[in-house]
Amino acid sequence: MAMIDTSGHHIVYGTLRDFLTGEELPDTDDERYRQQLARHLVEEKGYDPAELEPRLAIETDFNGRRVTSRIDLVVSIEGRRVMIVRYGPGSLVTRERAAVAASRLLDSEHRIPLAVVTNGREAELLETLTGRVLGTGMPAIPRRSALLDMISELVFEPFADEEKRDREARILNVFDEEICCRGGVCELPPDDAGG
């Protein structure tokens, strides 16, 4: 039986192997959901593992608050980033705006046109030009074939205006700051640890 590490804020049960990369990651409840999500996209939705980029991040720093915003998965089709997927426990509505901001900032070439927010049981598909919800429930996450059909209608516009990028970075910084249930900012494992 694996030893459970409860020394930090997040319970670590040991380690697990990343479904996409084979990397060894801390085995947490959240990471288990992320792994299920990656497996779901490959086995149920038809994506090739090579089309999924795990654990990307956007760093923001405003008013002395340095925040790392995690993008759990990025889906690329035909060499273009088309959709981001962000996992977080709890309410999806509170995660919509940060997902839209992340999709506008992650790629320097263009705004990524679609974003998914999920808590592992529910999901919302958002178009990132306006933030409109296109569908709800896990079935709203498009299958690869459906996403291919949508590509010709998606807008891959640049999001280069510095003032707009700064506004989105500020939004991401505020929404993604981890506030611990103990008060103050959560001490999460470093990004490269997959926490």
C-alpha cells in the first residue's frame, strides 16, 4: 500500500505515470482527474496523443502577486492550437472568464478559438471571441471529427494589442490566484512537479 503524504495542503498518494508522456507525477486527486480527462480525449473523443500538449502555463505578475495559470491540455489540429482544456474542482461558471483569458494569451500567433472548462464530471465548451457557452456536459467536448468539421468556421485572429493582452493577463492573475482554505496563498508544488 502506498504511503499517503499529507504534509502539504494537497494530499499526495505517491506517484503516477502521465498518460500522454509517461512522466512520473505526484498522485493527487486533481491529477487523477487530469489523467482521466486526457484518456477520455484519446480513447473516447478520437484525438491522437501527439495532438495534446499537457501542463502548459502562463505566468502573470501584478501588484507583487506572481501567479502561474495552468492550462491542463492544449489540442492542436493540423499544426494549429484549436482548443484549451482547463480542469478545476467545483463550479464551472467561476472558471469561464479565466479560460477565455488564457486562450487569448497562450499562443502569441493567434487567439485559440475554443476553451473547455471541466471539473471532471461536468464541462462547458466556450468560444473565446465573446466567451459564449456553446455546449454543456461532457458530451459538449467535441470529438476530433467534429472539431475538424468546425475548423473552417473558427476564427484564428491575432490577439496582439498590448493593452488588451495586459487586461487579459490581469484577469488571469486575479482569477487564478490560489487562496488557501487556511488563509493566504496556497503553496502548490512547482509546475514541473505537475501539482
